[in-house]
Amino acid sequence: MSLQIKSFKEYKEKYKQSIERPDEFWAEIAVNFTWRKKWDKVSEWDFNKPEVKWFEGGKLNITENCLDRHLEKNGNKTAIIWEPNNPDEESRHITYRQLYVKVSQFANVLKNNGIKKGDRVCLYMPMIPELSIAMLACARVGAIHSIVFAGFSATAIASRINDSQCKMLITANEVYRGTKRINLKEVCDEALENTPSIENVIVYRRTVEPTEMKEGRDKFWFDELQKVKNYHFDAEEMDAEDPLFILYTSGSTGKPKGMVHTTGGYMVGTTYTFENVFQIDKNDVYWCTADIGWITGHSYIIYGPLCAGATTVMFEGIPSYPDYGRFWEIVAKLKVTHFYTAPTAIRALAKHPLSLVEKHDLSTLKVLGSVGEPINEEAWHWYNDNIGKTNCPIVDTWWQTETGAMMISPIAGITPTRPTFATLPLPGVQLALMDENGKEIPQSNEASEGRLAVKAPWPSIARTIYGNHNRYKETYFSSYPNMYFTGDGAYRDATGNYRITGRVDDVVIVSGHNLGTAPIENAINEHESVVESAVVGFPHDIKGNALCAYVITYDNVIKDDALITEIREMVSKSIGAIAKPDKIIFVPGLPKTRSGKIMRRILRKIASNDTSNLGDTSTLLNPDVVQSIIKSYK
Ligand code: PRX
């Protein structure tokens, strides 16, 4: 299947068609997939309700598109190359045919354990092929997977399992991360104390260490496979609008949002953008360094690449092990042609001697990608000069868990690139830049800055928040009438190229991870010595942003390093180590408006060491507190 645009002129034509005649445009793409029954209607939507449907009445199973349809011509092509944490351990090459068999076998395991269409299954797994197998097996039986990043805490797993009432948990006994070995099963056992909906746990043995198993509940992956005699599994027939997965993302308030993605539109959107943005050729080796626990891994390690019949690399380890040259060693070893990573990784690697790059042959690289946060100019140039050797277009891809697929990005080798710009919307994406009065700023010969919204749906937009459609409406469709609000700010130049300036809500992107400040504050406030807290982001050289927590304690509390450690541990326990604040500042009060709202703008400025212009503080209930906070900060 080739859905590729081949020139800038063609991009412009396709873009025009996609806006003027979206149904015709997307139908022309969608016919290239395997459907058991064609759709009745291409799209049906109303952002006021909000309700979005694509390819309604179409019947399919996404795994027939990821696997079965490649078997005849490409069964022996490598689908997944797995690179282990330890470079001395062997890589695994799994062909499309082998993957088909493994997925079918595991789908039988799921069925034997009572999993059927519509059931939710939680996956808490390391970056090993079995994660992909479990994920695809869920899709094959029609179960909805909910993958929880294997760095999240027991509390975070439990709340996600409970929110969507998962029936089964699939995990591994342990995970390797650099020199560390982490016991995932223990974390799961703690989570499972509070998750009554879970009936069975399947445990893959990644290491030979003894693993504690709970009789009647826990089963080893391998033992369950032994019981399967059938290497085929008739894929469940799904409606295009049946849910494929739930993936939780942080919100600016309250608990994480379980974004629900459905089958048909997600498949079409991820595959189309994958093929176009990267301009993948049939012998290419594509590597996305994200974890499958995030949307980037779902869409661009698994579903997009496999539907496109590409070879996709999965890496178990971390960029710094055994040294900071590991990524480049893997590129050389596997002859990677397409490399897709996050700015935070680029910045971290750029801090180390260039000799770590130069000793590896990177000449196979054709395209470089960036995702997850704005890429700063310095990182862009380092990437371009030292990794791409100025020969590889950099696709700076802007999108979100909610969008399912890339939205703004250059098409490699076709759209002119420019440092720090995600450039132009992809076909089917109709953007709007909004001013502070909620009015659209029309494209003109002048550059403008505003908030980014989208005027019409695209096939892979998340359809709802699991169990809370009202929150979906409130969060995304209530800022501007009849538009989807992204939560991001953007700058648009006179030629219509976009640069994303960052979040405009209380979500902070730390090392590419999307973290809501409210749940972190809740965790801190649970400490017995804490009265109240406020968490904000501030710029950080490598992480992009780091977190600063301003904490008010009870009067007689000793504010020492031990307390700081305890507070950070509270956050780690409640959410995960990624959410631990870098700075904890004890303050006598927080700047509040008369209506009791914390004025975070001021706290952000103080944390960024930018106190020269704090703006208008006269509306504060307690303006004096600002000077005390500045003093505490120093
Ligand atoms: O702020 C934007 C930032 O990441 C947010 C979405 O985070 P998440 O749902 O975790 O998905 C990340 C991977 C798609 C966006 O609202 N973001 C993502 N890509 C870019 C970006 N900011 C600037 N440039 C990007 N290329």
C-alpha cells in the first residue's frame, strides 16, 4: 500500500481536497485497507454534542491489517526487531508470519481466560515483544487494551484499572533498565490489593528470578501458551467505531483522562500519517524510541508501522546504558533508516562528547523525527548536524494522545523544514489560531500568536473520555464553539507555518511526559505536615521543563531535607518517579486571587528566576506574600 504524497505541489492539492471534500479524501485513503464490510458513511460529526464517527458501519479487525494482509507477499519480512537492554544479549527479529502466529496463540490464551469483545485488559509491561503481542492479541479478540507505562506507581495502576474496570492484568515479573532490575510484579501486587475487577493476572518471565504468584489469580504466560493447540484465531469482527484502546493522559485537574480511541479511523489516521510523514520505503528500518506506554508508541511503534508493513524497532533499554552512545550503536547495528525521538533525549545526548556519536556509522539514516515537546533551536541543530549530517530532513511532529496521529508536521523531503517549526498541517487537519477574546485570527501576511484549535474532526481523534463524556466536552469543546481546543499555544508566521509554544493550561511537559499539576499537588497535600501546595513548571536544560512545588507546612514542622525527601516520595508513590518535583520550596503562603484561585503565573516566574516583571499583583488577596515567596526561593 502506498498512500504517499510525492511532491509539495501534491501536498497542497491533497490538503485542499481534504478540507473542501473531506469525506472523498478520506474514503480514497481508507479503501486501501482490509475491511470485511465497507462503511456506510465516511464521517458524521457534531462538535457541540460532541460526537464524532468515521467509517460507520464498516467492519474490520485492525490486526488483519497489521498482520494477515502482509502474509502472502511479506510473511518473511521482519515486522519487529527487538533490541535488549543489555547489548550482549541477542536481538530478536520477528517476521510478520511469526508475529501472526504469536498474536493468534496469545489471543487464544486470552479467550481461554474468559476475555471477550469489549472487556478491558490492563497491560503493565516492559519494552519487550510480548507487550506488542499482548496488545495485538487484545485487538484480535476485540478486547480494549489499557496500557499503563511501566514506570507508574501501584496507586496509579490501581486508579487506571478501577476507572475502566479492567478484568485482566498482563505484566512481567521484572524489567531491566540500564544497570537496574525492577520488580514489576511486586508493584502490580500492591496495586491489585485495591482492584476488585481483576480476575486474572498473566505474568511473562523476563528474568529467571523467583516470582511470587497468587494461587487462582496469577498465571505464567508460558504455562498458558502451553495449553494452546491452535495457531490461528479468527479475528473478532469489529465495527469501525468499536473502541480499540484506552490510554490515560494527565489533565489539568483531577484524575487522569482515559482517552478512548476507536478502530477504523485510528487505523486510517495513524497509517496514513506514518507513511507520509516518514516517506517509508519497503526496505527501511524504522525506529521510534518512545515507550509503548505512551501514545507515540501505540501509534508509531505498533499500529501505524505494522499496518504499513514496515520493519519497526523496539528498544528495551535506556539511552545512557552502557554509555551515552547506545542509540547510535543501535542505529549502526540495525542499519536504521528512520529515527524518531524526543527533544529531551536529544538534549541529554548532546551534553556528552561527540566521539560517542562519531564512532558509529550513521550513514543509513534518511529521516529524523522529533515529538513530544517543542524542540529548541540548539537541540535541532545538534540533531541536524551530528546525527543527520545535514542530509536528513527533520520531521518535527506535533500531536497529542487525544489526536491519535500526527497533526502538524513536515512531510520528509517534501515540506521545507525550519528549526523549531512543526511547519504545516497534514492533510485533513484544519487548524484555527484563536486570540485572547476567543476569536479566530485569520491567516494573513502577518505573523500571529494565539491558542491552537481545530475546526473539523480527523479520523483518529479520541471519541470520548472513558466513563465521562461530559469531561470530554468540558475539556476540549467548551473553550471555542464548534472547535476542538488543543491546550497548546502556537505562533504562525506569514506563510502559515506553525511553531508550538507550549501548554497554556496546568499541564507541564517534563522530559516529554505530560504531567498535570493538580494530581501532584494532591499527593503532596496528603503528607501530614503539609497544609497546601502549588506545583508549576520552569524551564530546564535537558528535561525541557522541571517541576517546582511551593509548599506551606504546619507551624511547628521542621523544614529539612528529610521532609523534602518524604514529600518527593509521596509523589513517586502516588504517580511515579517521573512526577517528582525538582525543587521544593517552603513558603508562608501562596498568591491567591479574591476568589481563592492560586495565581500560578507569579509562581512560574519566580521558579524561572524571572522576578523583574511579575505583572499586576494588585488583585491578589495577599500581595505581600509574593516578596516572602521570592525570599524563600532564594
Ligand atoms: O504540548 C504539546 C506537546 O505534547 C502535548 C501532547 O502530549 P501527549 O498527549 O503526551 O503526546 C505526546 C506525543 C504525541 C501537546 O499538547 N507536543 C507534542 N509534540 C510536540 C509538542 N510540542 C511541540 N512540538 C511538538 N512536536
